[in-house]
Amino acid sequence: MLDYSVAITHTPVEVSDELFAALRANFNEAQMVELTAAIAWENYRARFNHAFGVEAQGFSDGAYCPLPERTGQAHALQKE
């Protein structure tokens, strides 16, 4: 999947038949569409932010994303 991400990030986009076939062995058509859309969206955001000089806001300085505290019904169900 990482090789696919790199391949569709380059300009021009060049995805080999072998790479696409390897992904299709593990993902159906709908999953491939979702995967490609997610990668394309992140590329769009990165290029958009770069064009406007938007820099990192420090959210990943700790190299992880903390999970919010569990409350309410979801928390109660987990304890059971």
C-alpha cells in the first residue's frame, strides 16, 4: 500500500500493472476507490497547505494522537 501511495503521489502518476494487480489481490473495487480517494485527498491537502504557507500546528510533536477520554454509554459497555 505504501508503494501505491508513493506512486500516485508522483507527478505524473505512474502505477505499474504489477503494483495495481498486487493491490487488487487484497482489495475489492470499492476498497480501491476508497484507498485511492484517501491518498489523493491527503496529497491535495499537502499541496494546498504548501501553496498557502500553512505549517504544522504542533499536533504531532509527540508522534502520536492521544485518544479522547471515554465517557457515557460506550465507556459503560466496555466495562461490562
